[in-house]
Amino acid sequence: MADVSNAPNSMLAELSRFGWTFFRFDGRLGREVYWLSTFFLVALVGMTLEVVPDPETGGFVPAFSPFGGLVVGISFFSSFAIAIKRLHDVNMPGWFAVVLVIPVLSVAFTLGLGLPRGTQGPNRFGPAADIMPEPYLPDGPPN
């Protein structure tokens, strides 16, 4: 039988980790978490698309659902948070994430950012990848 005595704390820890991954700019992300987070955002935005008839051409065009603009805005912000943490993992400043606003370069930048291996061990941006900075851990630093 599973031990559920710590379930509320573990749920809080997972929510805190989710919030750190998508909404904070500090720390580092490894390649696996970077790709999973990026695919999650692409899928989330994709789910808000609808195909609607175009009265002018008689064809169909993609359009966002009513809450799609909000989802796209949050995803845009989150893509910066993810990219900055990934840049930190390869020991580069987060300012390079400004490339994401240039449409042609953003796809190449996103793909290229997920390929190199990050710095082993701690670097100037924090401890090893995928570890939240200590002040944001709900139960203190890991043992």
C-alpha cells in the first residue's frame, strides 16, 4: 500500500516546480525538461486553434478559440522563462532569449537551444540543471 501521509506536501512541491518551470527566470533546465516543456506549450496552443470557414474564399482558416489569446500570451511568457533557464544551463546569459521575438530565427533558436549538453555541475546561474533554487522549495533544500 502506498504511503500517502505526505501527499499534500508532494502536491505542493509539484505545483511549485510547475510554477518555477513555466513562470520563473532563475535556475537551469536540462535538455529533457526543456523539450518536454516546449512540446507542452506547443500542444497547449494547438488545442486552442479552431478551423473556421472563410466567407471570402469559401475555404477554411485557422482561428483561436475565445480564450486562445490568453493561452498564447501565457505560452509566450513561459517560452521566455524556459529559454532563459536553458540558456543558463549552457552558461549563457538569458538576454539571448530576445531572439524568440524574431519569427524566422525563433524556430532555429528553439531547436538549437535544445541540442547542446548543459554545463556539468554548478555554474554561475545555479546548481545542476532541473533543481529549483532553494528559496522556492516548499520543504527546504533536498537531502
